[in-house]
Amino acid sequence: MCGITGFTGKGTALPVLMQGLEKLEYRGYDSAGVTLADDKGLRTFKAKGRLSELRKIVENRELPQHTGIGHTRWATHGVPNNLNAHPHTNSTNTISLVHNGIIENYVSLKQMLENNGYVFQSETDSEAVVHLIDYYYRRFQDMETAFKRAVRDLEGSYGLCVISTYAPDTVFVARKESPMILGIGEEGTYCASDAPALLEYTRKLMTLNDGDIAVLKPDHIALFDAKGNEKKEEWMEFPYDLQLALKVGSDTFMEKEIHE
């Protein structure tokens, strides 16, 4: 199962993303990548192979952005390479996405998008989602509306994290049949596909329920159900025990993954 991290807040995003991805390496992966956002644009970096290869690319670079998303990918659609690695971006480099799961109707979505002039660079089902969000952004001129509208069109399973230059301090998150954890702390708000990625920064966590959408800002999280109705957050204080967090009460990692 792939790994996801996301952050927006006061601190620098890259160290949060990389630390989170390291904590999720146990899931297995064949490529890794991050996208960082600010009002100047998106910066995306990808590497085939181990996370150490991505670290070589980003180290010694000046990357002060406060918002970002990260991903470790285990190939499902498309071979392991830089084009198929996440994050995926739209053609204007204004929207970036990471995705766990499988979009079952991506062929029909891709055909619709190609009919509307979109050109695909990868072999993945995930790329259809980022172009779909772009498609709705052009219609509504609002990222939150575009994200919610695109999610309604998806069939299959997904854990999604999206950032954009149109809302450079925001991470948009959605979950269906793919684990997603939210966190909030003094330095910002967080999301990840599993709790160990967040425990370095906060113990105040919440599981995103199936069908829910979350909008992460640096100091708060807005939560919505599948119909778009706002929900009250239900936070829990997670015990600071990394092994407990890794297995979440299961005897083995395999048992945990089967349950998820």
C-alpha cells in the first residue's frame, strides 16, 4: 500500500513530508516524490527507487515552502518510473495530487478529458484525477468547489491529497476505502495514510471517515461529508507509542494491512 503525507502551517513543509514518508517505508514502494506550494508556484521532485534517491535530489536546495504533499508509490497502473511516480500535476503546473487506491472509471474519465483537450503524460489512473480537478476549476474558478465536484465523479477507492497555486496555504483531502489520518498541532495541520507519519509532530489525530472531505488550513481543518455538509471534528489523543501506532492493535503488519 502506498504512503501519503501532507502539511500546511508555520514551519517548512519539506522536513515534515520526508520524515512522514520515512515512517511509511514499511508499506513498500518503488518510487517517491513531493510537491511544495507557495504563491510563486509549485515545485515537484520525484525519484525512482528508494527514498534516499529523492533525498539526494532535494537536499542542498532552498525550499522554504510551508505547504506540501508527499508520496511513496507501489506501482499498480504503469511501470515504476519518474513519469508514473506521484505527485501528478496538471499541464499548467498549478494543481498537484497524490493518490492511494484505484480509480475504476479512469478510462471513461480519461476519454472525456482527452476530448476536452487534456494531454496525459503517465500511464496512471491518478493523473485523470488531477486533470478532472483542473477541468472543474476552469468552470467554477474555486479550488474547494472544483475538488468536491471532481470527487463526486470518482468510482473506486482513493485517499487523495491535493495542493494548488490557487490556494497555496491549503491541502484538500478525500477518502474512500483507503486510510487517511488528519492531525493538528501548534505548527500546522497534517494528513497521512497512517498515524506514524504524524506522531513526531502531534498526538491530536482524527480518522477521516469513508466518503468525507477535509480542507486543511494552517490553523484549522474544515470537515465535510459526501453530500458537502460540514461536520464537527472528533479528535482523539493518540498514545505516543510508535510500535502501537504502526500496528494499531494488530499482532502483525500483515494483519493490519488486511484489516485496512
